[in-house]
Amino acid sequence: MIKIEASVSKGWLHKHGGFVFNDQYYLDPIYRWEQDTNINKYVSEKFPRHAIYNMEANLPQAKFVKENHVLVGAIQPNMILATILGAQFSFFEDKDADVTGRPLEFISDKKELPPPGVILDHSLVKDLERQMKLINDSRPDLKVIPPFFWDESGRATIHGIITTSLKLTGDNIMIIMMSDPELAHAIHQWIVDAYVILIHHFAKLGNLSVTSVHVGECAGTMISPEIYEEFIVPYISQLGEKLGDVRIHSCGISDHIMEPMTHVHNLNIIDTGSGTSIKKIRDIMGCDFEINLAPPMELLMEGVPEKDVISWLDKTLSDNQGGPLQIAYHMEPDYEMKNCLLLHDELEKRGLITNRRLY
């Protein structure tokens, strides 16, 4: 019932392995596959016994990843949507990519939103389609994983509703929800419609069946339970109805939005940040519900005593009450490796896991 699966960040890979993540890494799938092959080898040699992988933070599932997978359009989902609306990609050699510009920053009327269907005509979408076809035609030994997917499980991955509207409008969405709720609802409905269209489109091109959806509502912790209930829950519920089981992610302490979060239709997994009460989730959802949890970053830094890491693990396992739990973290450049490995080794010592790699 207990699992642990970790990943290394691009910043960690740059600092410790000297790897560079330029525009070619994101825009040329074969180049990325070749670099990722080298990175995978480096990481497996660095961590030969532990489930620590080169993968996007908490999105792929190691058991569904294979060496011949080529990721096309492996760019954060809200960045793809922002670029379709007019933002520009920004790539950095030593960290994750981003976009410049907020294409809906000054929106004042829902009529300014393009019909969702026209996004399939955008040049970025067409470029991604061509990349998929070229690889399928020229490299039958490789399997294309299309945009919005990170492995072959069929689990689509997108950013959450408020997390995406923040990327598109900037902080203005916080004001719009108060001053013009009708417009806020229209923006959020457009986001749902656009994601669903893109996911079904690329799943079909990639010969994948959509089985579920990961919704990264990273920014949800910044708003009240009432706002979460009104402006987020109905739209993630639509995603659950149209795409299948929902794995909803929330960064940091999320106790204040836990009640409305559990109202999402087809909710299958809660993936939450450190500090959130696991006991509270168990009290609401029961002991059969799956929880994914990130340990506090403070515990993984240099100089933290081993006993503090063990104490956190003791409390987490106690609050979990024996239910299905996956611990997941993304190793950043300044994390202390021995503290990270301690989590794996302590779980093995207690007979809860066996340390091994899947690839």
C-alpha cells in the first residue's frame, strides 16, 4: 500500500551532470530522446537501487515508461495553451522553461475568447502533428508519446483551472473573479473546452486511449474554499466527466480547500504538498482512497538531522491509517541526497517497500 517514486529536476541535472536544456531540447523530439537516454543512464548510475528517475515532476508513472518512448510537445500544458493564444516560449539552459506574455491579461469581454475549435489550426499544433508523423514514418522502432501525455498509460496531464487562468491573464483573474464573475466563468469554461479538444486530438493521433487526467491545480491554495467551490470544482468535474478518473494536485498546505476539492466528480487520487493533513483526507475519503504526498522540502535540505526525517515519516504513516499512499518528490539542486535516500531506505527497512528501479 506504500510506494515512493522520485524524480530529478532540470536544475539538479544541470548542476550535477552538466546537462543543458535549450530550445532544441523542447522543440526537437529526437534530440530530446537522445539527451534523455543519456540522462537516464546518468541517473540510474547515480541511484542504482532507488526509484529516482529523469522525468517531469510527478507526472509520468515509471511503470508505464519505456526506453523507446519519444516525447513530442513535452512542454507544460498551460504553456502550450498560452502560446496558442499568443505568448512566446522562454527556454533556459539550467531550469524549466516558461513563457513570456499573458495573452488574456487585458480581457474584458468573453467575446474576446476564440472559439476553442480553432486552436487545432494553430501553427504550434500543426508543427506537433508533423513531428509525430515524421517520427512514426521514419523511426518505427520508437513509440511517440503525444502532447499532454508523458507515458503510455493514457493518463492525460494538464494544469488546473485557476493555475491556467493565472498563466493566461496574470494576477488579473483574481480581480475578475470578484468584479466580473461571468467573465471568469467564461474563461474557465474556455480552458476546459480547449484542453479537452487538444487531449482528444493528440490522443487519437498517438493511438492512445484516454484513461484518466492529472489536473495540476498548483495555485489552488491561494484562494478561499468558497472561491474554489465556485470557480474550480465545476470545471475540474467536467474534466472528470469527459476524460475519466481525476488525479488532482495541490501545492503546499491544502487543508482549507480539502472539503471542496473532494466534491470533484470522478476524483480518484489527491496529490498534495507537504503540510497537508493526511488524517483529514482519510477522515473525508476513507482508508481505500489513494493519496500522493510530497515531503516538506525543508526536510530534504542540507543539515537536517536524520531524526527529523524519520519523525515526519512516522507521523505520515500513522495519519495514513494503512491506506494506499505514494510519497513523491522532485529533487532540486540544493537538496541533500542522503536525506532523500533516507526516505527510501527507511521504508525498505520497515518492510514497506523493496528498493528497485523500473527503468
